[in-house]
Amino acid sequence: MAFSERVTRLKSSLIREILAAAQRPEVMSFAGGLPAESMLPTLEWAEMPASLGQYGMSEGEPALREVIAAEARSLGVACEASQVLIVSGSQQTLDLVSKLFIDPGTEVLVEAPTYLAALQSFQLFGADCIAVPQEADGPEIAALRERLEQHKPAFAYLIPTFQNPSAVRYSEAKRDAVAALLDEYEVTLIEDEPYRELVFDEGSASPIVGRLKKARWIYTGTVSKTLLPGLRVGYLIASPELFPYLLRLKQSADLHTNRIGQWQALQWLGSDRYRQHLADLRDFYRQRRDAMQIALEAHFGDLATWEIPQGGLFFWLTLKCPLDTRTLLAPALERHVAFMPGEPFFIEPDRHPGHLRLNFSHVAPERLSEGLARLATVIRSAVADEAA
């Protein structure tokens, strides 16, 4: 069969494969960014207009776009509803961005590590990805300047608030420095913020796009982490000069986003019950984060190092003995525990062994210790084999 040249770069999603294996009820999964099912809100249907069963606008429901624009302005993002495009989860933003900017050989700047599904999308379209190392408060600024001097990336893809997978939150100083460099080199910013609302302390930081003076930008978010992933409702907000192209790409992809999901999102966003739901969600996930921290100290203190995440859904562990964690998946699943290896989050996986991403939102606290004990046993066995 004759397929497009692009298909030769098509890779399966390791995380989706792990999630499929983890569907077995006996498996404790620390792998995916799954919200806790007990915290998924109950939806109401009685007031939904029958007209939502009809085709809708490609841009999205006008009232929802207005609410999202207002929320963005409260964060310091200067925008109007006319710049908001409702998408089928923020993953669709990455697909539209790839289609808009990437030809084979196009350079794209990303963090190291970065979101696995973003790498897959960019590389599918033929991007040459350039990595900037992460520090505890954001990217290495000297390295970022060097990359921008030596290359001319079509865009920089950054996740500055509870980064997936590292859970890093950029400091205010780093956000200012990144914005200044992107302005200086006139590089478009794609800012991905799915975890902004899942914050467990008093700290906060406004989006980088609100600090830009010259560079073009796209800001994207979702309701998947705060309401229901199954709604498949996300959004992007774009510089006025980029928006028409993204809209046409959206039209050619799927005409418009699910209107029923959009209506459900609109019933929540900006409301008092949504603010209360977010407060409850933060308390709930803070408790689960704390429970995992205690269990990690008990079972991984001699095996790995990590920072306590101040938000998001993940711990990012670095093993003291840098094994290829992909080799641990099969024996872990045999012990009915799943996790996400760290190597696929890097452009060159084989050069970055020894990291694990562990989700703390999904497994009940009373089972955390048991699951992490099983995983620690697998790692200790592999370390012993490596030393033998």
C-alpha cells in the first residue's frame, strides 16, 4: 500500500499503550494523568437546548469564548473573544500548530524533558526538535539564548506551570527572561497550561504570553483536568494575525468541537460552583500528593531523588542508579503496577535514562504504599542485576 511519507514517522503512544494495560482492575496505575473519578462532577442535562444537536460554529460557542477570554484577561493575557478558538481538547491545539508551522526539517524548540504527545505531534510532521534543559525554576536561560542564537525555531513550545512531566513551575524571573528572549529573537511562543488551576500553595505566576511585546503567541488550556476529560473541550487563544489560519485548519480537521461538551463546560466556567469545585479539587489532590510523598520517602528514599510538586498531577523521580526505565515496565506490570518511564519525554531517549513520572491523583491513598513498594522491588531487582 502507498502511504504518505509522514506515516514513516508515525509512532505509537507509549502512554496510551500503558493505560490500556492498566485497565485491568488488579493494576495500580501511576502512569497517566487521570483525574480521580470520585472528583469528577455530576453533569446536569435538563436545561440543555435541543438546538445543540445541530452543527455549530467552527470558532466555538460564542458565550463560552467570551467566558474564556474574560478568564484569560484576569490572568494578564490581553485578548478578546474573537481570538478564542474552542478545540477538541488542548491536544488538538498541538495538531493545529504542527500543521500551521512544521514542514520536514522545521526547527522547534522544546523543554528537556517535555510533554510526550507534543513531541509525537511535532515529529510526525517532520520537525527537528531542539531541547533546552530545565532547572528547578524553569529553563536554563543561557542555554535558551544559545539555542535561539544558533537556530531559528518556528516556535518555542513551553509548559511553564507544573510542567508535564517534571512538575516545574517557572519563577517570575524566568518568565520575564523567557519573554524578553522570545521578543528579542521574534520567536513565536506556544504556551500550554493544562495544570494552572491545580495549585497547592499560595504561589502563582501569570502566563508568559501576557509579557510578550513583539513575538506572536498561542496560549492553550483545557477543562480535562478540572471537569471531565471525556468532554474533550479545550481552547486556544492566539495573536490576531495567527487566528485566521488556525480557524481554517480547525474547519478542515473536524468542522467544530462537540457542542454538547461546550455547553457543559459553559455551565461551570466562571461560576461560584466552579470556584468551589476547584477549591475542593485542590484540597483533595494536595492530600493525595502528601500521601504519595510519605510513601515515596518510605520506599524510594534510597533509590531516587525528587522535588515535592507544588501543583499538577505528577512526581518526577531521578534514580540514583540510572537504569533505562523502559525495561522496568514488563516486570512492573507482572506485579500489577504501572508507571510512566521518563526516557520518552526527551528528544533523544537513550541519552536520558533513569527517570520515572508517577501520577498521584488516581490511586487511592490506602493503596499507594503497596503500589510503590511493588515498584521499588522491581527497581531494586534491576539495580542488583545491573551490579552483578
